[in-house]
Amino acid sequence: MSQYVVTFGEMLIRLLPPGRLRFSQADSLDMFFGGAESNLAVSLGQWGLPVRYVTKLPDHWVGDGAIRYLQQYGVCTRHIARGGPRMGLYFMERGASTLRSPKVVYDRSGSSFAAARTDDFDWKEALADANWLHVTGITPAVGQLTSLQEAIKEAKRRHIPISLDLNYRAALWSREEADRVMRPLIPDADTIIGLDQDLIQGMGEQLLPNQPYAKRAEAIRRGLQQMEQRYGTGKVYLSTLRNPISAARNQLSGYSLQNGEIRESALYDFEIVDRVGAGDAFAAGYIYAKQQGMEPQPCIEFAVAAAAMKHSIEGDANQVSVNEIQDFMAGERYGVVKR
């Protein structure tokens, strides 16, 4: 019997003007299916891992289209609940050069997922043949804290490893509220992606993009160490560090901490086609590497390479193969900065 990676969260539709136009200039909008957890599921499915996505979608042709989108990448959709009025939306402008940052507006209130009941999700069934549960901080931010807690409780009962991407979204809730809700969830997770919001606030200007990269890298290392001191050894603590040169060019590296040992990935330098979903590609890359039995250093290297490559893909989900990621990691011509 296949052992599934299970992930839970809201699937969205992204609408944005073509290219780098502003909404006031556009007479058409591009559309992509997205959402953090569905992006992760698509990555894992196309890389050949059995993956199951749990969510709620409207029982009409838009929801049908979302399910067909997932199925074409090998994602198991058997435990997707149906009903409610609509999918959540978000609107985006890409930004340009060093002058204009990307902008996002969410329209998620009253969506099928946000209004779902806890009994829409049967966690005993959804986790019956699972060997990993991945969840994010976005899910409680849109009103599904109780359902998330039930998923974690059932996973713990079955001794299923849990990864938790803290995934703070300022447009959904305050830093203080996010920290209050997320901190009690962290002890149940085996892999934690990101830092507590109070740690980020405490680091202040050390993490601002205009600070030297080395200073921000040291702040990330220190933050991961403080996470381990707070929540204990034995867990894996992960973070990426983005160096934004402009809206069209970034650098990216990653860090992992386990049992007191910090590991750092290569630093990648690249031009951006679409940066949405890079964090989800990082989480997917790490889970895939762990499922393949890789050692800690190759795990963080694969995760960051997957995230870097996502920036070359239009749309929310990473559309690159394992072989492409491995070639990317091995090829100096792809913009690996040697340090």
C-alpha cells in the first residue's frame, strides 16, 4: 500500500495583469490555480511521491476544474470535500525593477474552505495510509484552526511526522495574533519552517533587505538557534534567506538546524519570472529529499535548489522535474554563487 504525504489547506485562484502591467492598465487578467498547500502537493505529485490534498472546493464547474488541475500532476483528490459558494481569490501586481514591489490583495472571506465545518474532513480516513502531514500557518489565519488541530491530533496519534510552515501572511492577520495561535502548534511538529513572529520582531533591522547579506544570514542562524532552545532538540528547523537585488533579480540560500548543528546551502543568483510559490517549492523539496532518505546537507541543498528554480516558472506551482533540479545543483553555468 502506498504511503501518502498529506497536506491540508485552501486552494486559491490568482488573478493578475499580464507581464508587469498595473491593474489600471490591464484589459485582461491571467489566472493560475494556487495556494501554499496545493502548490506543495503538485510538486510532490509530479516528482512521483504519493501525495493527498485535503481541502474543500465548491461543487460546480470551477471546483471541477481545480480538481482536474491537481489530478494531472498525480495528486490524490479523494478526500477533497465539496460544497460552499466559491473558491478564494487573490489579486496581484508583480512589481518592477527596484522601484515597485509586488502587491497582493486577498478575497477569501466566505469561501468554501473558510466556511467549512470540522466534520467536512475525516482525518482518520485521510491519514490512514500516510507517512507525513504538512500544514501551514495560513490555514488557521483563514479560520480553520480547529480543523488543523484535529489533523495534527490524529497524526500524532498515528506517529506520523508533521511539518509546519509558519508562513506568516500580513494581509491575513497581525504578527501578534499569528504568534499567539502558532506557538502552541509548534511543539507537535517535527519539522518547522520559518521563525516565530516575536523572534522576527526582536531581530528588527537585522533582517531588513537593506542590511548586508552576511548580517541577515547571522540573524537567521541565531533565530534558528533560539527556536531550538525554545522548542527543543531533535526537531528540524528550516529557513530560507532571500537577498532582493531588484523585483526582477534575487539571491536565495537556505539553512537547517538539527541537534545543534547548522547547515547552509549554496547561494543562488537568478532573474525572476514569477516568485510566487517559492516557499512552497522549498518545503516540497525538503519533504521529497527526506522521503528519499537523503542526509541533512543534501536535503537543504535540494530544497533551496527547488525553490530557486521555481522563480523560472510562470504560475503558482513548481513545474520542474527532479532531474532538472539535480542538473541545476550541479551546473555552475546556472548562477550558483560560490562562497
